[in-house]
Amino acid sequence: MTFLEFEKPIAELEGKIRELRSFSGGAGDVDISSEVGQLETKLSKMLKETYAELTPSQKIQVARHPERPHFCDLVAHLFTEFTPLAGDRAFGEDSALIGGIARFRGEACVVMGHEKGADTEGRIVHNFGMARPEGYRKAIRLMDMADRFGLPVISLVDTPGAYPGVGAEERGQAEAIARSTDKCLSLEVPMITCVVGEGGSGGAVAIAAANHVLMMEHAIYSVISPEGCASILWRTNEKAQDAANALKITAQDLHKLGVIDGIVPEPLGGAHRDTERAMNMLGDSLESGLRDMAGFDRVRLKSLRREKFLAVGDIGLN
């Protein structure tokens, strides 16, 4: 397992437990199960205390952990009969944003989301989850199809932001993001979103303007990365921690502000420690959110979504 900077005491304790287990396995009659049990109890307490008091900067590290479940992992675990649909019918395919039709717990749906890649080669193929205009135009195509056939839309957000390269700008990155956001808001079918890792700027909002917006417990969601904010305001990345504290990027802060509707709990120590359980918890939250929207007619779904986003920012003003 990859340990984060603030997890060094946890890593040392887990190392001791592994050593004791190895020693016990080859020590004949020596029984050290009680010592191992005490250390495991201490480890559980340490994990609980550490993850109960994470700073925004530490949340960023957890949200970007390479072993967190990514889009392809989530689709393989939570969905069946997934059929990916490629291309925007205008320029080409974008592997940073994947989507298609599938069944979620038996019900047909359209699912889409950002894929960062699980290793170096995968990250290059998927452009680190930073979608280009063709990715967002593909998302629009998928949402059009969902609207036409009355299928709910599930989107899973995990991106540092839309790709800022010259080619992307030449092909209309800002326009594609705006049209994708507009398509989300104009849908007449249920739409539910979860920020599963990192939700960066318009690149995230473009597929996240949903009826029901969730965040995983240790995910982050921001208008700009703390590093980007620090480089603009202070001309140095050394102030990234100050920026993270000011931006209110955690699920807990955003839920209080009314930007998101719910928080998906993660296993003790983060989703990367028990990916299967984390994915099951996400599946339960998605199912509950879709169930809450069952029975709403198409016009009502659209108007509720509009009212929801118009109300963002009004907290405490009335």
C-alpha cells in the first residue's frame, strides 16, 4: 500500500504487525497473538483519530491517492452489461471521459465519468482524467440519448480539471464545457452525480449539474486547485495549504454550504484501504438517491434541478 505523508506513524505500526505475524509463523510454539491483537487495536484507534481530524491539505492527498477506486473500477463493480460509446461525432474520441449504457442494480441507465488511469501508462492514455472538448461533446451525446430513451444518468467525477492545452482551446474547450453544463441542467430524466476523488473547476461541473450531488467522505471539490490558487494569489505553491483552508473544498464544508446534497461514507482509513466496501457504500448511496427521484415527471425533474442550482449561494442570506 502507498502511504501518505501524514500516515507515517500508521505505516510504522502496520510494519510492526507484519513483522510479528511473520515471526509467529516460523517460531514454533511461540504465541504472540495477544501482542498482535493489542497492536491491531492501537492501529484501529490511530486510524480513527487520524482520519477524524484531517486538514483540507490532507484530504487532498487522500482524494488523489493512486489506489482509490477509479471510474473503470466502479463500473466493473457496480454496473452490469456496460457498453461504452466512443466519440463525439465531430472530432474524435477522448479517453479521459468514458461513458455508455449499462444496468445499475438491474435498471438500465447511462453512466459516464472521468478516468485518471491506474498506472503510468494508463494515466498517459487517459490524460490524467483531464477531458478535452470532444470528451464533453461525447457527454452531451450520451445525455441526449438518455433523454430520448428515458434513462437516468449517473456521473462519477474525478478530475483535476479540463485539459488546458492549446489544441483543446482551439477546438472550443470553454464552449464545450458550457454546453455540457447546460445539457445537464436541461435534462428531463433523473441525474445523480458523485465526486469520487477530485472535482476540479468547470471540468467537473460540466457533468455534475445534477438533481442529486454527492461526494465521497474524503473527496474534494473546488473552483480551482489549491496549487493553482496559490500560484495566482501569492505567486508561489508554498501557500497551497493556506489556499486549501480558504477554498472550503471538503465534502463536510460543501455540505454545510448547500453545494452538495450528501456525503458518501468511506471505510476507516479511506476508500483505498477497502475498495470493495467503499464501492458498495457508493452503490447504496446512488441507489437511494435515484429512489428518491422515482415518480417525478420530466418537467418536475428539470425544474427541481434549476431551482437547486439557483439557490446555491443563498445560504444564510434570507
